[in-house]
Amino acid sequence: QSKADGKGRVTRFSQDIAERLLAQKSLEADLREAMSLNHLEVHYQSLHDTQTRQVKGFEALLRWKRRGLDFVPPPDFIPVAEKLGLIDEIGEWVLRHACQEALNWPSQLTVAVNISPMQVHSGNIANRVLSILSETGLAPHRLELEITESVLLEAAESTLLTLHQLRQLGVRIALDDFGTGYSSLSYLTTFPFDKIKIDRSFVRNISTRANASSVIEMIVQLSTELGMITTAEGVENEEQLRCLQIMGCSQVQGYLFARPQSAHALLLQAPNAVVARSQPV
Ligand code: C2E
Ligand code: MG
Ligand code: MG
Ligand code: MG
């Protein structure tokens, strides 16, 4: 009896693995296909001045519309792209699209692009960014590159050199998802970031948990002292916004203002209208 149970369990277990491997294989095949068929899209989410609510720029967020299915969330396919060695190509594609798109917006608006750690470590990101800037003609100061802390864990010397090269081009560097993972305060002094993005896990609890709001307050104060601006991610309600206003956080981003939307949808509203509409009502 118990033997049969055990065997059944083993079989189920290996079926599970087989199914997962199959799913993985088809994900890989589909991702390669998506690139050649143009099934990738860049969507944009606005960033706002915390006090005035005015739009300051947009973050580019990659979307994959998988064969008639729903959008695949980036955390599900970016690791696959990294594993397949496709991330440089995809990352460059996003960068080019985003820079091109920003030319359709009022010139005071910035565009932020997420950069995978693998792109930073590949060693030629600064050259790629430089050529995309000259290809598109976007002013470097309008481009912001978002990197995560995990970038700083590896190859410290060459990573710092790369980040300095990027900064010398005139683009800005933001530290994304700050406060999660392997966060260390030393990262804030290791490299002169232009912006710190406070992870939404803190913002979620800002008005209900004293420790979450203390952490945000500390990050805002420290960043300000170090000459960096702060953006709070995942702002979903007025209560959270009010707290961030009191704390002096520079910018906010979240569903309270807008969800990520296609470039087309954005332009239909006309960027000037987007700017005007974002004023307090
Ligand atoms: P991220 O850079 O931290 O982007 C913010 C994520 O939070 C986005 O998820 C956005 O849709 C979501 N978000 C924004 N406001 C709210 C809110 O109020 N509430 C909630 N619950 N969520 C909100 P998304 O688009 O699924 O992207 C997830 C992550 O995938 C990004 O996190 C980024 O790390 C990565 N990613 C996206 N596009 C790219 C890309 O082109 N290249 C690379 N390397 N990574 C990307
Ligand atoms: Mg980001
Ligand atoms: Mg983030
Ligand atoms: Mg995130």
C-alpha cells in the first residue's frame, strides 16, 4: 500500500518536471519567434512631481503579447531572455523604441528604460547607448537608465567604470527597487546615482505600518542629503500620496496616476493634454 503510494508520488513528481520543462521549452521557442514577428511592445507609465502632480516623464515597460494569449509579465520572460542570451538584443530594441518615442513628447519629459544586469556586465552598453542617442537624436539628459542593486553585487570595479561612462554621456542613472533584495546603504555612496526608486513594498504599507514609513523617510532624507532625487513606486491611493508629500519624496509613480499604456494610447491623448490633465483638479 505505502509502496504503491510512494511510486505514484514519484511518477507524479517526474510528470511535473517533464511538464515544466516542456512549458519552458515552448516559452523559449515562443520568445525567439516573438522577436522576429514583432510581438514585443513597449508600454509607458507616467512619473509625476509629488507636490504638483505634473508629469515629469515616462518609464518604458516591455510587454510580450504571446500568440493570442494575454501579456506575459516581464518577470516571467526576462530571465528566459537572459538565459538564452537574447537580453542584449531585446534591451537594445527597447532602448531604441523608447528613445524614438520620447521624441514625440514635449521636450521637458524624460524617458526611463530598465537595463538588465547582464547588459551592464556585457561591457559595451555605453557604446550602444551612445549610438542609439546619436541615431535617434534624443538629448542624453532626457534618458534615464534604471538598474537594480543586483548589478552592484558583481564585478564592482568594471561595473562602476561602466556606470561612470554612461553618466559621462549625460544620461541619468536611477537605482530601481531600492530597499529589496540585497540592499545596502553603502550602494548609495558607492556610486553617484541621480535617482533612487523606493520599492513599492514600502509604499504599500506607508500609511499602516510605522516601520515602512520610517524606512521611506530615512531613504528620502539620506538621498536628498547625497544630492539624489527620490521616486516612490506603486502609489495607488491618495493616502499614500499625502504621506509621500509630507516626507518630501520628489516623484511618484503608480496606478493612482496611470497604468502603463501603449505608445499609441498615450499619443491619442496627446502628450500636452497628458501634462495638462495631470494638474490637481
Ligand atoms: P520595475 O522597473 O520596478 O517597474 C515597475 C513595475 O510596477 C511595473 O511592472 C509596473 O507595471 C508596476 N506598477 C506600476 N505602478 C504600480 C502600482 O501602482 N501597483 C502595482 N501593483 N504595480 C505597479 P511590470 O511592467 O510588470 O514590470 C516588472 C519588472 O520587469 C520591472 O519592474 C522591471 O524590473 C522589469 N522590466 C520591465 N520592462 C523591462 C525591460 O525593458 N528590460 C528589463 N531588463 N527589465 C524590464
Ligand atoms: Mg524600473
Ligand atoms: Mg522598480
Ligand atoms: Mg520592481
